[in-house]
Amino acid sequence: MKKITIALFLAAGALSLLGCNNQYQPKEQPLQAMQQSYQGVLPCADCGGLDTALFLDEDGTFVLQETYRETKDGNQTFADYGRWARTADKLVLTDSHGEKRYFRPVGKSLEMLDQSGAVIESRLNYRLEPVEKALPKTPMALKGSYTYMADAAVFKDCATGKTFPVDNTIALEQGYAKAYKTPGEPVFLTLNGHFSVQPSMEEGQTERALVPDGKIAFDNNKNCDSK
């Protein structure tokens, strides 16, 4: 798996916002180049530490992997994804369930904030440090529309609105063939999967693709707005 090229998280303008601007500006800013991945062990009330890895993509999406260390059932790893956005002084993550998390830049690091976006007053570590790390293969629950045509499969995700090529399987092709009413139409799909950075059709370029991990279910009577 190829790694996404690392970019600097803080530009001079961002530093000036953090250090010199006393007027709070809650509006989201245009997407800017950001460090691609961060990792750290955050406090955990009922485990030995929350090993957290955050992956940011320049298209405004993220993947978050968390491993609960030393629980009564051993280490437990989960992953989620969604959209990220910037305000004047914060990074806001909105996950696939619509829940928000907040971080603020501190040097090249990210510091986790509380549920309201305020600084956590504590001597414990709430920082994630920049690292070079590949996207995790931990399965996530996804939902969106799947289309298969001319030997190419694509998936439009409900949570982010982004469209990804699919590392296709026979199960997906067969399920789609049974579900569609008209060939080539999008059909609502729920599945477990993860994202992988793969070579694209353009020479020397890469793209993020969806890799299915199981639990595939098509439903032509549902869409992203269905409950």
C-alpha cells in the first residue's frame, strides 16, 4: 500500500491566527494542506490507554482508528470516518454518525479538546503527534450507493458525499445484479470495509479505493436519507 504524501500542517497564516488574533472567527476556512497522519495514546477511564491514529485527506475526509488497550477482553480496535473542517482555531471532525470531535493545533501536534470544543485542563496527555503511517485496515460500517458498469464499480458514500472506486468482488457484482432495476443505476448498499491507497489510472498517481470486508446488503428501496 502506498502512503499518502506528507504535507505541513501549519502555515504562517495559521500560526498568526493562533498567536495574534484575539477575535474569534467561528466560520470554516477553505481546505488547506495538513499533516496527513497523527498518533498518540490518550487517557482512557476504563482501559490502559486509548491508542489513537488520525488520518486526514486533502479532500476533507478523515479516518480515525482507536485501540482500547488492556481491557478485560484484551485490546479492542475500532475505526470510523467522516469529514474534517477548520475554523479559525480548531479542527472539527464530524464522523459517520454525525458526532463531532474537536482538536486544536499546537506546534505540529494536535491537542484533543472537550465535547464543547474547549481546552481540557489536565496534566494527562491529550496530544497526537505527526507520524508517517498507512491507512488502517480495520473494517468500518459504511453506507452509500453502489454502481457497476463497464467492468468498473464505484461507491458514493452517504457520510461524506465522496465517490470512491471499489476493489470489486464477485459477491458485490452478484448482489448488484439481483438488486438493480435498470443496469447502471445506483443501488443503496451497506457493508463493512476499509479504505486503501492504490495506483490510479493516471500514471504516477494514487487514489483512495474502498475495499469490502463483508456483510454486504443491497436495498433498492432505500437511500442515504432512509432511517
